[in-house]
Amino acid sequence: RLDYAGNQPARWRAMEPGGALSSFDFLTNFVLGAQVGRSVFVHGGLTAEHLRSYGGLAAMNAEARRWFDTGYTPPIKATDKVKGNPEDVVKCAQNRARSHNANMPEFLGGGPKDKASPVWMRDYSSPADLPPSNATASSMAASALSAVGNGAVRMVVGHTPQRRINSACGGRVWRIDVGMSKGVMNNMPEVLEIVHGEEEDEVY
């Protein structure tokens, strides 16, 4: 616990870069985004600027994977005699966070509101259940899909909870975060089904 002061120890140990899950089977293919057929999946959203600035989806995936695989050895370990000095324990935890943040690729960070990263942007999803408030969202999505190429026609995103799965930007964006967690909206699970056809897909 001393290595992870101020955090939930098990979660921090499992999820931090270089942590217990970094080599676990289901995370060995950890990526920022993925294209499957004509659909592009990303947590917050992609823009053409993201793809230009960071070398494309494959380059971002490779850099995110490199960061996730890289661990950090703290200056204070649980075996050190720091039990009587909570300030040292807290400082250790802060050093862990600073180290991870300092080495984190820019496209995984928050970024300013008008240039949010693919993980944090809400331009396609906010306000929930309504057309995006960003008047350029539809053209942004079209440009991003064109930049992805390989026949991409839709983006599937999460991050901003909706009451129901819904589409925006003329069907270019599907918003599938329905806030199932009790800590968010405690909604019922929903599933987006995409049936790939030779010429077109059916989306349910």
C-alpha cells in the first residue's frame, strides 16, 4: 500500500503503465483506436488534425502501447521504513503520478477544450442525446473519416453518457456510452450491432 498512497492500491497497481495488466492477455492488443471494416472505434473521438499531428492511427496505437508497457520504479518502496512518515508515502505516490504524466503521449492527455485529445474530446457527443453543440462537428467527423481512409464511413465513440445509443453527424458518429455503471447513470446495457455487407453495412 505504501507504493500507492492516496489511491486505491489494487486498481493503481493493476492499471498503471507497466502494471500488472500491461502484459495480461486481454490487454496485449491495447490500442487507442481501431478500424474494423468501415467502422472506426475510439473512446472520445478523432479529428483529421489528430491524425496529421500524431502520424495516424497506427502510430498513435504504437506510441500508446509503448507508454503503457513502460513501468516506473518509485524512490520509496513498501519495504522501506516509511511507516512513521506519511509525508514520504504521499510524496512517493505523487512521484509515480508525475513520472507517468511526464512520459504520457500528448494525444492521451486532456488538452485544451478546443483541441481535446481522442480520449477526452466530446465534440461529437455533447450534449447527450442531442445534436452536437459544436456546429462544425459533422464536417470534422467527415474529414476525420476521410483521413483514416480504408473505406471508413462511421466513428463509434463513448466517453459522454447518453440515455440510449444514438447517432449524430448524419450517421457518421455513433454514441454508445449509456452510463451502465452505478456510479454514472446506472442505465441498462445496450449493444450496437454492425452487420458488414459487401457494399454497405446495416447498423442496429
